[in-house]
Amino acid sequence: MDKKKIIIVGTSYPYRGGLTAFNEHLARVLTSEGHDVEIYTFTLQYPDFLFPGKTQYSDGPAPTDLKIIRRVNSINPFNWLKVGKEIRRKRPDVLITKFWLPYIAPCLGTIERQVRKNKHTLIVSILDNLIPHEKRFGDKMLVKYFVKSTDKFVAMSKSVLSDLSLFDTKKPRVFCPHPLYDNYGELLDKDEAKNLLSLEHDTHYVLFFGIIRDYKGLDLLLESFADSRFKDLNVKLLVAGEFYSNEEKYMELIHDLNIGERLQLNTFFIPDSEVNRYFSACDIVAQPYRTATQSGVTQIAFHFLKPMLVTNVGGLAEIVPDGKIGYVVEPDVKQITEALVDYFQNDREAEFSEKITEEKKKYAWSNMTAAILNS
């Protein structure tokens, strides 16, 4: 493939989280393939009053192997025009945007409109979601504005590919599943990981990982753990992630269910350097989501060869073959409970993990770069 000049517009250092991890990893893979890559990231991503967590920012060092330009203000239309004109003058062969929320549509859509005036740059958007999990008035109008400014789409789940047809039916589009997150270190010995997290060595752990929002169904998993069989099987729920929803209602549910002794709550942001500890310590990863498109958590689990329980919503079931590397159930307490009890009663970890080794080959980053760059 010919060397291309590529600019990615989206979240990157000094911001933290899954969007940053994706964009920076994509930039590294494109660079390794011989392309000239820059990332334009935000000077302001969310105003503080719109951000539900404790901080948007990383406390780690800046990457030294990436060219990151902080230039984009998500709420300033004059900035969008300025940034768009700046990128237009650079004449990249490809402009990649990462779309995840209607809030960002005016910013990215305006930048794209300015860039495309050079009649040279191909504008490709990687779609996490189009219709958000937590809907608001005006979402569809904002998404429509963004879609009109983009030349080609890469959807990371078939449900998002279907949603795209509500806004456009003619522009090129391709489905490419979320690639593996293989940037969180290596799989640790389970006992070593438990030591690092001060977990009990003789206890099995179900991991719920990532920011906590209501649509992710943590309450279903908590209700599941009220089943006495988990105590008999010596299984606990390890919750690792920061609350972006009302923490108090979850604490009340835990109290009402009287399951505090069956939980380990590490409800704070997990830095990248510690992610491998959680996935190494657990026996299975649970994603009891009520709604979903796709999830980076699934791809971290693939990297660490961890079986998964997912619900049959969005694109989750597309990449977790039921009964082969984990379970696909409805977002229902009874079904979640029975699947997890089956897993531990029948000691299925080795059986499922072995099959993940082959299954994970489908999710190489080279598939994503090919989906972006191939016509």
C-alpha cells in the first residue's frame, strides 16, 4: 500500500479512557504500516459540568512515539472552522474521525466540511455508536449533520451499520469488529494478580470492568449474586470502574440484597498500567448490558484469554460464540445467574480459554486499517 498522509481527529493524550486507547493504538498501527500519521486532539473535550467522572485527564506521561496536536475545542464553532481550514491546507490523503456521541457531531461535522473543500482528502469515520444508549432530544438531527459531511463509514458492530441506514443509504460503509486491545501488558499468573489487588487466593472472581452507567446492567449482576449458590461455590463479584451513574442507588441495592460480603468494589478509574491485574485475577468477564453496540471490554478479555458472559444486545453476541468461549444470555437476572453457576460448577475456564486463542485471530488491527484505507 502506498504511503499516505493521515490525520486522526479525536480523543488522545492528555485525555484518558477507551477513546484515547483506540485512537493512539490505531495511529501506531498505521505508522508501523508506513504511513505519516498525526492526531488532532482536544484542548477542551467536555466542559466540566457535562463530565460525569472525577477527571478527564491522564496522570501518566505523554506518549513519545506519537505526533499529537492539541487544537480542537468541542464547543467553539470558530475553533472548528479554524481547525478545519488548517487541516484542509495540509491536504491529508485520509482524515479519520471517531464518532461516539451526538454531542460531538457539530464539532467533527464542521471540521470535516472544511477539510473536504480541498477536494483531495477522503473522510472516513469509525462509528462506535450513532444512536446513543442514553437518548436526548435533538440526537438524530445532530447525527444527520455529521453523516452528511463524511465520505465513508467503518461500523464496529452490525447494529450500528443498520442504524446508519436511517441517515444514509448510499455512501460506502463496511463492518469491521473492534480490534483487540493488546496494549495493556501481558497476562499475569492468577495468584500474582490477586496479590497485587489484595484479593483472596481461594476465591473465584467474576469481573465487571469499566465505567458504570445504568445501561451496562450492573444492577442485574448484583441481583444475580443474591443467589446463595455463589457463596457455596466461593465466587465473588469484582467491580472495577468509576461510577458515571448515581452511586447511591447501587449501594442501596447492595444493602437491600445483603450481598456486601460477595463483592469487591474497586469503584475508581483503573489506570492502563493496572488493567492486566484485573483481567488476570478473574475467572470470567461479565457484560450484562441492557443496550450496546460493541465494547472495548470484550476485546480486552480476548487479549487476556478470558471467557465472557454477554447479553444478546447490539453487537456483543456477534463476537462471543455462545457455549464456545462464553455465554450469550438475555439481560435477565435468572439467565445471567444460571450461566455463571454453570461456568463454575462445571469448571469451564480451561475449555473456553483454549478456544479463545483461535477466535481472537479475527480481531487483528490490520483488519481495521484495511477497512479504513481500502476503497
